[in-house]
Amino acid sequence: MPVLGSASVMQVDFSLCLQRHPAPAGGYVAQLTLNLPKQLNALTPEMVEMLYLHLCQLRDDPEAVAVFLEGAGHRAFCTGADARRMLASAMANPGGAAVEAEAFLAREYACFHLIHSFPKPVVVWGHGLVMGAGVGLMAGASHRIVTESSRLSMPEITIGFLPNAGASWYLAQMPGKTGLFSALTAAPLDAADALYAGLADYCLADDSRGAVLRSLIGLPWGDCPQENGERLTDHLTDLEAEHGICLDAAQLKMHRAWIDDSSTSLDAGTIARQLQRSAQRSPWASAALESMGRGAASSAKLIVAQLQNVEALGLKEVFRLELVLAANRLRDPEFAEGVRARLIDKHRAPNWCYRSIGEVPDQEIQALFVAPWEQHPLDEIL
């Protein structure tokens, strides 16, 4: 976390740090830092609660001109929600409501929705690992920066879960069927992929974070958020040109024709077979397909249904549907098995309930779309 001078005011709440940097033109730039580097900045209930409260305060404070959101350390911006903690909540009431996890997800979704609708510029520095809900945290920002070290992914299928925290929204907006492919395979996306997919706006040098933040503080900020956003866009565009990062071709773009041609069916099993049958056997494609094969067949079938069901939904409705799906999936033994195998025992050989997508009953997936509560937890938040 850069230290930028004695004039800055820092507020540290252990897992989240807020630093207010006075701008020469007036007002201040708020630097928010996810501060659990040893845990790769995985989101905890406490961190999300503080982030939501700080964002609400910054939204309403006329002196706050922009937000700079980052992750502490060099390895990751954010690796998503703390799955072990969510599992503990689920196992406290097997087959029933995971009370703490559901409350956490509701607040997380409210926080991410706030970022999507934030009335002031929000800059996200998405370096290193950006996984699962970490991508969701980044997706709603107005100015999203990746670096040479950035590796984005949606790995939920590997733990028997589903892409959430707004994932349905941004996956559906990716070119062609690349969003569906990314969710089914947990394929790693580098900076070039992120730019091609519309998940990032700029690529800057990995070691320039402090200098970039200082340059943002020094901009001639004014009272109009729209003009401030345009000023920031021009500045980051100029910085990107100055840095001149040379990236390899985006794997998603190179494999786009194969991905789209293989994903025309509405049936998850057919899509998986088509991807396997017509695969362009590059190392990247082969690794992606192997990852899909190791994931939960029930998650694959759910993901296809999930993205089909959100096509006509607005952002708020997407978050509401994802919370229904996530709350139901937390009660499913597939999630517990996936987290145990991948994150606790770490042998990465889960004993899934189904050996293939074809074995997964349609009615089991349909049941996941039925709200498990009489009143939706987001009714009074969004």
C-alpha cells in the first residue's frame, strides 16, 4: 500500500484501509485497500461490511472526488469470497440455510451493485490474481486497470458453485460465447483477454501503482463527476500510451470461432461435447477443457441455465437471481465436497454426485431457481 505523504489521512480497520489524499485542486481522492495479502485479499464478511459503509460515506461526501480501489501485496487484487468461511456456515446447518454466508453474500451483492451505480469515478487496480467475486468487485468500476501480472478467472465450477456477485451480468456482455466458456472452464484470462472481453479498460505497468495514484491525486478535479470521469479517462489513456505495454494476442480472441461454434446449443451436455470434439488443441484450450472436466457436472448444467435465464434481466434483477441460486447451492453437498477437495484437503479430486452432465436431473437444476425465503434479503437493500 503506497504511503504518499503526511498530508494524507489514513483509517485502518485491519482487513480494509481507507486513506484520504487531499487533491491540490480541492477535495480528496479516497484510496481503499483490501488488506489481507496473506489470504490473497479474499473477501470476508467484515471486509465487505466496511467496504460498503466506506463507499456509502464516500458517495455522499462532496469532498470525495474519486475512489482508488486496490489489493495489498504483489500477488493478488482479490481472489473472491472466503470459501472456507462460507463452507463453515453451510456445515453449521447441513441442508438448511447457511445464515452467515447468505447474509455475507447479500451485503457483498449490495456493495458490488453500489460500485456499478457509483456517481463518482472508481478506479480499480486489478493486478495479480483476480478471481471469482474479485472479478465482480472490479467489473462495476468506471475505470478498470490490469497489468502484465493480471490473471482473471471464474473458478466456481471447480468447487461445485456458480459464478455470482454480478458474474451473470458481465459474462453475458463478453464477446460471443466467451463468457459462457470462461465460466464453464475457469480458463485463466491475462491482461489481453481482459481487455478483449471488456473486463478491463487499461493496461499499465505492474510497478507503476504508486506513481499512477500520485498522478491521479494531482489531476485538476472539479465539482462535476461527469467531467471528472472524462478527465480521468483522458489521463489514463495517455498513461497507457506512455507505458506502451506489449501484450500477446488474447487467447479468447484467437479461439473465439471455436468457442462460438461449439456453444450454439441450449443443452449443457451438448455444449461440453462440442467443445471437446472440436477443440483447437493449443495448450491454453487443452488446459481449459481439462479444468471443465474436473469441475462439477451439476455446476456446468446450472451455469448454462443461469446465463440463459438472465438474458432479459436488468442488473438489479441479476443480483437478486444470483442470490437465490447461491443460497440454494450452499445447501447442496456438491459445494461442500468441492471446497473440501480443492481448498481444504487440496487433492483436487472431489467425489462429485454426478459423473456427467447427462446424469444431472433437470428438476434438480430447476429447483435451484426457487427462492428459499418468503422475503428476498435484497428487498430492502437494492
